[in-house]
Amino acid sequence: MIDPLTLILVGVGVVTFREMNRKDYGVLTPSRDERYRNVMEHCHQPDMLLQEARLFNEYGLKAQAGMLKRRAEWRGRPGELKTAHEEVYQKAINSKNIPAILEVAQAFEGWTATKKAEYLRDHVRILQEESIQEAAQKAAEAALAAEKPAKKGNGASDVATPFTEIIDTSAISMEDDT
């Protein structure tokens, strides 16, 4: 006689084997990819995102299911948390601290807020271009300053001004005091 527990385990194993060996199990087909992208971009309801995550998990697409779960958490966060995240985003977008902006962008991307992360990375790119232009301008100014010829002499002409007043000689007596 066969143990009922063994029978159940074998049955579950057979069903699992058949499910995993389906033709498109774990494959991100073009239609699934399109559905995933549309849901990620256009769906704002956390419940629907979670339902799609379960569906993608059933089809063996665990990475997409995980991202959909994160997006559902992002969309369903409370109002005060949304306000705090918006303040962090505004602070980063107005900052010039490139490493800090990149950290914030990475955090937003981890929360599946990819548009905000993209805007922050664009801001970093603009800041880097500005700093490169500033450095090039400073280098050009330094090169011009180095090309100016050095003044000859001991530099006294820079300090002393020529005497141009008229001297009244009538007050000076020409008699010899000796």
C-alpha cells in the first residue's frame, strides 16, 4: 500500500514539473513584455499592480513580478511619505552636489520611480557639462595670463608716480648762508 502523503508529494511534483516545462514558462514573450511595460507606466492602482505581479509570478517571471510589487508599494504609500519623497526630490534637483544627487536617483530607481531618477541623472549630466565648461574657461584665462609679457625693470614704475607739480622758486632765497 502506498502512503497518501507520498502520493500527494508525487502529484505536486508532477504538476510542478509540467508547469515548469510549459513552452513559455519563465519566458518574457513580446506580448508579456508589452503588458509589463504598459502596466508599469500607466497603472496607478496598487491593487491592480499586485494582481499583475501575481500573474507574472505564476508565469515564472519573478523579476517582473518583484518590480510590479515594488511599484504597487510606491503607488500605495501614504500622503506624508509622498510629501517627504517630493521634498527630497526637489532638494536634489536644486542641488549641485553630484554624488548626493546620484544617490537620490539610485534610491528613486529602487522604488521604481524611474522618471524621477532619469530627471535627476539628466540634472547631473548638465552639472557635469557646466563644470567642464567652467574648467575650460579658467584654463583659457590662465593661458592668456601666462602669455602676457613680463614688465621690465625693478617694478618701481608701478609704485612711484612721476612728480608733475610746479615748484615755486620765488620763495627760496638764492643767497649763500655761509
